[in-house]
Amino acid sequence: TALPTTGAPHGRYGNAAVWTGSEMIVWGGYYSTSFDHYLNDGGRYNPAANSWTPVQTNGAPTVREYHTAVWTGSEMIVWGGYYSSAGDHYLNDGGRYNPVADGWIPLQPSGAPAARTEHTAVWTGSEMIIWGGGYFGSSSVVSFNDGGRYNPAANSWTALPTAGAPTARQDQTAVWTGSEMIVWGGWDFFSYSFNDGGRYNPVNNNWTAVPTNSAPAARHWHTTVWTGSEMIVWGGYNGGIGSDTYFNDGGRYNPVAKSWTTLPT
């Protein structure tokens, strides 16, 4: 069923979206005409009413694309991303949007991870966990294998350990299992993709490696979902290593058995 365009946000990409239980909220992103348009607006789509409501821009974070967003149960939290205006701007700030109040609260900047884009974020039930990502600096290209846990109740950040974490990367995927964040795949901006990952346990504050035996081939820009017992990986791309490869395969990872099952093609 087609969505209505009346009242919808302007066309864009690099935006983020969350599901609230009754509405889809989209926010941020980019489009180009004769010049670049980086956005800090969005919309709320209600499928029951089949209608759009604009997201308040007053108090919203600055314009950006390739940021992340999570839904806490009452708020959408956006963080990180990028915009270009008289140079590149990589961001390590964000905001909390409450659709009931239609208002924004800024995130605590102190203790936040370094500015980045193409990172991942999950919601644990009490915290947002940011991991990985990177940026193209003026004189260097940087990938990260660090991150942070943001607690909205305390409005504070806690750094993730890097000991035992996967190799620095961006464009990986992440899922929350109910007790762990699993990150997998990605690449390091130098056309080297990964088929490994890690499981981060916030209670123990430690990492466990995801095995590569029988894992899907190395890739980035793939997708993953959590089924309740397995992480399913599918699709993606691995370019610049001899030739471009687009994948229509994947795998199921069982963290209890620590094993992969290949998906049929």
C-alpha cells in the first residue's frame, strides 16, 4: 500500500527511522539540487490514520546524514553523523525527541565517543550503545573500534572497552539479543571487508569474538536482524579487492552454539 506524500518530509537519503509502536519517525538526511541540503527535520507517519505529522525542528540537533537512531519506548535518540558546509563536519552530539511533547532534549556532550559516521547503535532497554564508524579527515582516514553507552536517565556516557573488541571498522551491522550487542562485518575505508565480529556484554563489560568458521563471506552494507535466538545476515557488497561483489547469500549465527548456518540461495 503506497504511503501518502501529502505532509511527508522532503525526499532524502542518509536519514534514520524508528518504530514507536504506533508511528514511524524519520529524521535527518540529505538531498541535492543546485547545492547540498543537509536536514534536521523529519516526519511521523501514523499507519492507522494514514497521515504524516512534522517533527519539531526547534531544539533539534544540527543538520546531518548517516547518523543513528534508536527508540527507547518513549523517545527517539539520534547521535553522530556528518554534514558539509565550508568543510567536512563529523559529529559526536545528538538529541532525544519525545513525540508526545513534540520536543527535543540535547544529549550530554561530556564523555561521548569521538565524532564519527557510519557507526551502529542499539537500545538495550536502558542504554543506547554506539560502536565503530569512522571519518575521512583532512589528512587521514580513521576507523574506530571503540564506542560508548549512553544512559538517558542519568544523561551520561560510559566508554566501551577496546580490549577484545573487533578490528576498527564502519558500515558493520549490530543487533541486541536481550543481553548482548552483536556486531558483524563492515570495512575499514581501505576496501578491506570483514566477516568477523564481536559480542559485547554490558553487564560484564567485555567482548567475545564471533567465529569466522562457516560465516558468510566478508562484506559491508549488508543487513541483519535478530530473531529471538539467531542473528540473520543477508546481502551486502565487497568492492575494491580485485572486483566488485554483490551478495545474495547470508548466514544464521547462533550465539548459544557459537555457530553459523548457511542460508539457501
